[in-house]
Amino acid sequence: MKKTLSILFILCVIFEARGQKVSDPRSSSFWSKPQQLGISLGFGGIMQTGTMIADECNCSFENGGGMSSAFALTFENELAKNVVWGIGAEYKYISMDSRYQELEILENQRTSSGALVNMEVPFRHNAAFSTSMIQVLPYVKVFPFDTRLFTRFGLHIGYMASSSLTHTKELLQKRTVLATGETVEFSLDPNDPRVKGSIATIQDGEVPSLNSLFIGGHIGLGAEFRAGKKLLFGPTVLYVIPFTSVSSYPGSDFAFTNLQVAIEARISLE
């Protein structure tokens, strides 16, 4: 009888131990994802795709680049194990330059000796584009293997609240020596109000046929760390891919990709 009671006691202890959850210090206790509000501040690089047209002279610009800055408010909540959904409201400012050089041929120019010559004069054309955007960013974060690292996928649905396109033409050479040995000097018309020194402003205004609606997507990588019970922070790198072009002007199909690095901080609401 005593032996039987001893066996039953041992079995009860075993089953009780199985029913208890013991904390493993090697596993992450990080995965507690209550609702969170956050802010982020980002900076990045802009890469032009397609062709931008300055309509005053129908000049084409390609391969431009520039900078971006962004500020966003975000809300996040757990969707499933290791998956978070979020939505952000973002303000972004973008500035970008695109340029090329050309040799402009001046035909039948009379020199001081009375000779008629053709002269090649080098100019640099520059198109400066800028825009202010307001965007909504729905996204999903996936935390693989229960770590603090995540991948992020989402959409950008935005409105270009303002835009600017400034096209300038700069004289690059002020004098040349002709085959006759004569020296010829070049200058822009100082009486033209568009001219300042060696630079003439050809166009300064809105982007022609602007598409105010911007739609794109992003992929990204990031990490987050706890600072106390409620605060989380960390870096995120996003690559934004456009689905729409900036302008519908004939021949203009330019858009821009954006590689952005942001610092995020969020606070738990629970």
C-alpha cells in the first residue's frame, strides 16, 4: 500500500511540473506587442527615373538626384504572432537636380576683322525640382524568429501639395581664340531681366501637367529596442518605389525612387 501511494505521489508531481511554464532565459520575452503610437524622422536620397521635360524649351533631363526629409506619426498593433500592422501619416519634402551640357553653335558671327565664322559655345542646363507631399502609409512588419529585427512592406498614397521646376542655362566659357588668332568674348545680355551674371533663368514655376496623386510601395529593414516598460525606439531603412509618374506632359515620364533612413520612437498605450 505504501509503495502504491509513493508511485501515485511521484506521478502527480511529474504531471504538475509538466503543467507549469518555466521561463527560459535564452528565449526572447520581447514579444509583447500592445497598441503603440509613434513618431519618426527620416532623411534620404532621391534617384530620378525616366525623363523630365522643361516645357519652355522642350528640354529633356535625365539621371537626376537629390535629397528628402520626412516626418511621420504612426499607429501600430499586433496582427498575428510575429506580425504587426501599422498606418502612418507623413509629410515629406523632396528636392532634386538634373543637368546636362551642350555646345550651342553660333553661325555666321562676324569678328572684328570682318570675317564670318561659326563658333561653339558651351552651356550647362540645370533643372531643379522640388515638392511637398502629404502621404498615408499602411504597412506590415514581420519579425522573423522572434527577434528584434523586422522586415517591412507597405504602400505610399500621397498628394503633392506644391511643386516647383526651375530651369537655368549657364554660360561655361567666357572667351575663345579663333583660328585667325583673334580673341572673342562671350556674355549673356545684361539687360535681360532673366540674366544674373553668367546664368539665365529659362523657366521658374509649377511642374507642367503635374500628377498630384502619388502612389508607390516600399520595402524595408529595421530593428527596435526597449527603453523602459513603454518606450521603444530604433532605426528603419526604407526603399520607396513609385507606381505613378510626376507629370503627364508629353514625353515626360519621370518619377523618383527614395532610399530613406528613419529613427522611430513609439510608446505603448497599454
